[in-house]
Amino acid sequence: AGDGAWIMHKCATILGGSVQITFEEDHTEFVFRAPCKVYDAPLREADHFHLPSGVWGIAIDDSKIQRKLLRRFFVHAGIQEHHQIILGQNNEEISSFVEFVVDFIKRHPDNLFLVIVDENLELGDGISNHETISGSECIQRIRVTLDSENEKKMLALVRSANDSPQDLAIYTSRAHGYMPKVPLQGMSVREMVAPLWAERFPLVKRGSNNEPEEPDPDDRVTSIESLRDLTLISPAELKSLLKQVDAIAVRNADNNLADRWPVLWEKLHQLKGDLKTVNVDDKFTRAINEIESMRGGTAPADFMSKWLVIRTDVVFDSGK
């Protein structure tokens, strides 16, 4: 299916190199080039940052791709899978999220919590019963509902593809902080989480509860982490999102676009967030910008032409 060549391309991209494939009559020749140098600089603080043992990671996102990435995100931050809860795969998990988190924190009085919430949570499965729930509002409700002692045990962050000054002001007024949707890499995860955790829990030391002070050897090999992260999402998963938009935009073309726009925009917004998390070499930048240009309460008059540009870029570039 060409997956081997795709993985090689990803490896070359993250290492700043190139890959060349030559098809001969009796064999296929692969040439892989990448620069290398000896690196002996001292480790930065983020290089050996891990959350203390016993921390729970709770996250919610209505995107299957993002839920997959969040599981890996928690691992990079030092939260193993048996202490992870990833929600958002159905309406019930989304609608009951606030109550679930409040109850879970109350039932675990001896633990700390890293809570990551997508800002736009899509509820409903059709045009007529569609609703979008604000993740930052969910965090605000959780913080208000918990008593002060339990609220102090939680670092709650909003995660979003929208990062305008107005958006950021809303997020920070409701949550403890904001996290952008960017390509997933181990070092970048630790660089984001470390200062937020230190500010929220200044007296909680990394390595408490008999954690080893030295990082796992794999955590020091940033390139290996990045290669694993880059191949986590397959082209087929991105293309499945295109089919969802097609189902609303093209196959329902006999209906008024204005009636379909709220649902259509939520799908486009989800696609933008997913593209941002895999946009390592900027190949999806044009598609991301095209989606952002359509942000608003009404469908643009040239929607179909914009959608064809987006679709073409994603189909072409996701197969590379």
C-alpha cells in the first residue's frame, strides 16, 4: 500500500534529510540521507521533566485522531496508560463530562490531575440536533463546582486550534492555561507542560514518590520520539475526515448550504485542528489557512472552490 515509502519520507523529513526511490528492472533502490552531528550540550530542564507518579490524565476531544494523540501526549508527560482517561467518542461522554470529572476528583483525594479539554466539542449527529459545547466553559463549571481543596489538585487546560487574542483571553479567564494544537513531539510536550505544572504546583517536585531522578534513555532520543509520533496518524485517517465533510457539503447539495453551515463548520474546524497536529513540514498550511478564512456564522459564497483546494491539498500531501 506504499506505507513503507511514506514512513521513510516522514523519517527523512523530521531528520532534515531526504529519501530517493529508484525502480530498476530487477530491484528497487532506496537512498536515505540525513545530517548528523555529535550533541553533547547539557540537558535542559524539559529534557528530564516528568509528572510525579500518581497523577491522573483526563482529556476529552470529539476527534478520533486527537484522542489518539492525547494518549501519546500523556505518555510524553509521564502519565502511563493505566492513569489515563480519554473521553469524547460519543454524545454521552461529552454531555456528562463535567459531572464525571467532578465525581472522579472527589473519589481520588490523594491524587493530582492534568485535565485537557478541547474547546469545541460537537454534540449530536445531524443537522437538526447539532450543538457545540465550549470546553473552556466545561472547565469553568468544574472549577466552580469543586470545593477549593479539590480544585487546587487540578491543572485544567484548554486545547484549541483557534489562538486569536480574543480566544486566548476567554480560555485563560476560564481555565488554568491554554495549549495549542501543534505537531506532537516529546520535547515540545514537556516544554509546554513543565512551566504550567511548575506554576500550578510549585511545591510538588518531579521524582517524588521514589521516582528515579534520571530520565528513561528513550526520552533523551528526541528524533526517535518524533519519528514515532509522526507515524502515529495514517493518511487513511485524515482522508476519512474529508469523507465526512463531503457527506455534508456535496451529498446533501440539494439542501440549503446556510442550514448545513453550523454542522459543516464544526467538521471543518475539527479538520483544521487535526491538520495542525500533523503539519510538521508546513505541507498543510494552505489548507489550514483556507479553512480559517471561512470562519464565521455564514457560509462563504465561494465555499465549494475553497473546499476543492483544501481537499486536493490533503489528498495529495497526506499520501507523501
